[in-house]
Amino acid sequence: MVTLLLDSSHLEVVLSGTERLLSFRKGNVAIERSAIAKVQLTDDAWTWLRGIPSPGTYIKGVTAMGTWKSTGGEDFAVIRRHRAGVVIDLDGHPEFERVVVTTRHGLALVQALRLDVPAEAADVVDIAAETGSIPVVPAPAKKSRARKAPSPAPAPSAG
């Protein structure tokens, strides 16, 4: 899972070694706070992918990492499985039009972006923790499958 660092002027998407490898990217994604136009929470980040990976890695339903090129511009994605995430629309960023990442800290990110934060970089979760409780989105309950009642055994035939 990506780490999101936020300070008073930047949001940085910090990539692990594996994420760098799969996204074909040498460094992290740095975003000026002034370039952030909108942040949206999503239950399924896959619905926000547009275009084709170029360069990037795509395994349907498992992972999508890297740059996605489309007629709307270039997006950066780090998506794993069907998990909740955030969609960050950018305005005036030199590389990307949008950043889509899966994270369980999306609500904390939205809250932290509305706050005055210290000049030094801090993890989004730490910023939200300092300002109050971090809301946790409960995991969806697993559906129990109804089992069929066993059919009665056929009656023995006379004869």
C-alpha cells in the first residue's frame, strides 16, 4: 500500500520498491497542494481507470500500477484488488491529470487536506490522529450463503 505524506505545500505518494518496479517509475509522485482540484473517495478504484498503461503493469482485478494514457491526459494509478481508494483530480500538474490510489486512509487524507498542516512532511494518518479520531470505514460484512435443505430420500418401492 502506498504511503501518503502531506505538508503545507506538497502531497507526496511514496512508492515501495515493488510499486516502483511495477509502475516503471524511479521516484515518488510529488503534487503541489495548489494543483489539487478535487479529492473523491471511491469504493472501487478500478472504475476510475481510463486509457491504457504506458508504462505500467495491469493484471485484471489484481493490480494496476503506473502511468495510464488516454485522450483525457495521463493519470497515475496504484490500485490493488477491489479496495476503497481516493481519486485526486489535478489542475496544472506537469505530469498527471489525475492520481488514483487504493488506501484505507482516504477519509483521513480528505480531512488532512482541509487543515493547516506543519511545514515538515507527516504521514496522513498521523495528521488526522493529531486532530481527532480517525474514522474507520468498516469492512463489508460477508454474505452467508443459504444452504438448501436436503431433499427427502425417495420412499422404498413395494414389490
